Amino acid sequence: MQQIKLIWENAEALSTAAAHYFVERCNNNITDKGVFTVSLSGGSTPKRLYQLLATPAFSRNIDWKKVQLFWGDERFVPHTHEDSNYKMVKEALLDHVKIPRKNIFAMPTKGDAKDCAKQYERVMEEALGKKMSIDLTFLGLGDDGHTSSLFPGTDVLA
């Protein structure tokens, strides 16, 4: 298999390319199976992508009624908290597009973290089936190389 290496001039060019890729994958998946499932990430890396997807240039090419959004990365804080990835996505994207509320599957953050994780697993299984297949997963990359809140040198990596 041939490996393709893509390098963009800057973060804006990367975000624009990712937005085009999102629209292309979205339309292909909707044509093929009637729905497009996406796992979102938080942080500064994907924020610009979400802002671009909210612009008319991109959003008018997306059938938001057939898009389902999940979170693959969330901090266990209320959705109104400044550190909430849900809040960032809401402000950058969700507040600006016509996606049905029933298509937004935010991680629960009220109560015990383990109970919320189990609850979210049930929600995902109900929405996605036993395989829990996601069509597209976005991951951010922090300045220190972390992704999905997995920070270098922390015990969780062991």
C-alpha cells in the first residue's frame, strides 16, 4: 500500500482542506448509507475546522439532517464550562447550522464519571449499533503532542 504524505503551509490551509474532506466524505456516506457519523475532538486544532464548516460556503453543501455527531474526546466538566469540548463545538459550529438536536450525542457530564461513561456507551450503541462504527473521526494535537486528552508522561498511558 502506498503511503501518501500531505503537508499544508499553515493551520488555515489544513483546516480548509479538512473542511473540504468533511463535505466530500459526508456526501459520499449519505449517498451510500443515508447517514454520516462523525466523532469530534476538542481543543484548538479542530476549532477552526468547525468554524469553517459553519460558514455558508461549506454548510450549504452538507445535509445536516443526516449527520450524527459524537464526541471522542471530552473533559468531565459541565457543558457550559470553559474547558468543555462540547461548548467549543457548540459555539464554533452547532449554533450556526441547522442540525437536528436528536443528531447531537454529547457526552453526559452530570454525576459520576464512570456512570456517565457507561451511559454514553449505551447511547452510542443504540445510535450506532453493536459495532459502533464511525465514518470519520477527528483528533486534535496539542503543542505537547497529546491527543484525546492523553498527555505525555501520565499514568493512563501505561
